[in-house]
Amino acid sequence: MSPEELDALLNAPALEPPPDVTPMFDSPTNRNDHAWGITTVCMLVATLCLCLRWYVRIWLDRKVRVEDVMAICAYGAHCGTAYAAYALIDVPGYYVHTWNLRNKEMVRPLYLILIYGCCYSVVLPLIKKSILLDWCRVFVPIDRVKSPFWWGCIAMACFQCLWGVLCIILLNTQCLPHRAIWEFYLQSKCYSLPNVMLCSASVQVISDVTMILLPQRIIWILQTSRKKRLGISVIFGAGILASIAACIRLAHTVAFASQPDSIYLIGPLLFWADAEMTCGFFIFSVPCLSKLIMESGIWQRVLSALGFSNTFSSRSNQSSDCTPRARSLRHIPKDWMPTIDSTWSRIDEEHIGLHNRSGSRTNLYGISESHAGKDEVRVQRALDVTVSSDGHPKNRN
């Protein structure tokens, strides 16, 4: 095109307005306040969840695993989506009808939408793979090759990574030459981007539903009470939030693909995509958040603020004093009781099956007897417990 023809094209309306509608090129109405609020809240929630997760890992567990590093990479890509979302506030704005824009005002938004799509295609595979690897460590600490749950998680993680790479390739090859993706006036060969977006949204909905169902079977066969299994199921079923966001995003993607007013419809689509990514960071942090709540004493303080602390403490005191062994142990001097090694106060994956560690511990159970008005302590039984690396305890009485 000649310079005159190009200038005329760039100054033409981006879309023909409906009948009886006059375009507002200078100051079109928008809802940029929605974009400021939603994008900021999503970034704050994702940042807080990731910081709390890292606090538990570094300060309490003192372990950093590969899924934590992958979550950091996903957060970096999430910041890329936030950059594109904030930049779209200036040009062209959110909820601005396409007929209120000139063609030259479409160049920058198309470039930012490409950045958003590429970063989104990085965030979800990374954060979902992090979640799946974390679940594998929780539910299948040993004998993973024999576990169908482990194979299901690995298959889903590999599929997410392959699909993310494929989406990035498709987004960047939708037009040849590459600059024609946003400089639409160049002579080029392109295919329909909405079809790729529809396929991507559908895949994410299916993967979210699959991730909800994956851990449920292994949770409900745990040897624990129904109440505890229900609580664990709720914690690991938090993926339903991401599924809801993904379904709503799919509905907006269908509207975006079927209607010509694309700039107006891109706003809610990006909002729900942002919510979907934020839910991923929340789901990834939920197991650590529950541990932080229990170990930090927040739960006890909440119960105390609600007035339940006295009730629970009195019940615990009554239950602890009702047994003969508890009544007898009250008479044992505090300095007589053996010191408990904190290393063996709990047995976790480090001590069974994963590392070559072993050790033993002796518990002395004493009872008090009264002789001539004096309380004496006599050792009734000594129990030695040996924990070896093969995970089979050996008891010697």
C-alpha cells in the first residue's frame, strides 16, 4: 500500500458501528476501575499464597523441592500477564466497543493480547505440574511405580507441559510474518486465533476436572475417620474453584470467538483467566496453609476469640485425668520423666523408606504406689522401639 492508503486504513473505524450508534473515538466509555481492582487483587492473592508456601518450606520444613522452584517460574510468567493486563488499561481500555476505536489503536492491544496468551500458556502448565508433583509426595511417598495415582499425576503433568508448548507455538505462528499478528495491515497468511483459544479453554476445563477427581479415591481409602477424610477431601478438592473459573472463561471465549466486538469481550475473558491462574497458586499453597494455621496457633486463637477455649481445655483436662494411668502419672516428679528426643517425636518420610536412617528409643512407663504414706515411683515396663530403613518396626519387650 502507498503511504496515503495506509494512513487512510489506520484512521478508519476498527468495526462498523450498529445502526443509530455514533462512534466515540476521543473519549469512549470504559470500566478501567474493574481492571485495576481485579488484576491487583489477583496478584496480591497469588503473591501472598506463594510467600506463605515458601515460609513453610524454608522456615518450618527447611526443604525446597523442584515443585517450589517451578511455582516461582509460574509466578514470573503470571507477572507477565499482569503487565499486559495493566497496559491494556491505557490502550484501548476495558469494556470499550471496537467501533469506538480506529485501526491504528488496535496495534498495541493485539500485541499485548499475544503477550498475555503466551504467559498464560506458561503459568497454567507450570503451576498444575507443581500441584501434581506435590500431591505425589503427599499421597505416594514410596513405591510410586506401583501406584495408579502416581502414573495419573505424571501423565497429566506431561500432557500439561506438552500442551503449553504447543499453545505457545500456535500463538506465535498464527501469522506469517510474525509481526503481522499485531500489525494486521501487513500482507500475510493467518489462521483463526479464536479456534486456538477455544481449544485451550476446553483442555483446561477437562484437566481441572481430572485433577479434582484424581486424589479422591486415595483419600477415601485412608485408614482414618470419616470426618478426617472429609476434611482432607475438601482441602485437596479446592480445585473446584479453578474449574469454575475455567468454565466461565470457556463461556466468554465462545462469545469472543463468535462475535465481532472482540475488544469489548476480551475484558471479561482476561479477568476469568486471571482468576483461574490465581486459583492455581491458591490450590498449590493450601496444604502448607493448613499446616501453618495449625502450627502457628492461629486456630487456637480463633477459638479463644470465639469463646471456645475454656470448653475445649476443660474437656481435654477431664479426658486426660479420667484414666488410671493419667491419675498415677500426676504423682511422678517432673524432673524424673525421661527426655523425649524431638527427632523421634514424629516419623515422616525422611525416616521411613527414603533415607538410610535408623534409631531406637526407650519409653519408661511408671506407676505410683503408696507405701507408708509416701508416693514412690516404680518402673513397670520398658519398651524399646527400633525404626530401621526398610520401614518395618521391631519391638522388644
